[in-house]
Amino acid sequence: MASILTIKNNTGVPQSVVFKGRQIILDANGQRSFDSDIAKHFLSSRSPLVSMVEEEPDVYGGETEMVA
């Protein structure tokens, strides 16, 4: 099963790749989720113009209360 990866265009110009005979475009300064095969193809052919978005873990900054 393929996973989903989010990539972003680090430029002000649309970036594109041809994958399995299909042109896929990532808008200027855009961010989009793709099937991992497509995302990896973008990264291998357009890096550093395109980079992967690292998801930040959810952080709870509040105090905890004990309930008895």
C-alpha cells in the first residue's frame, strides 16, 4: 500500500514532472499531498526547488490536572 507524502514548492515558479506519461504540476509556492511514488519523483528530479513537508507532532502546552 502506497503512502501519502506532502511536498512544497520552494520557488515562485510552478514546478512539474512527467510521471507515467502524465504531467503533474505543483503551483508556485504551493504545498500538496501526493502518492509517495509521485512525491519521490518530484523530490528526485526537482530538489531543492521542491522539498518534503515534515509533519510536526501535536504538542500540548497546557498543565495537567489530576482528578481523584
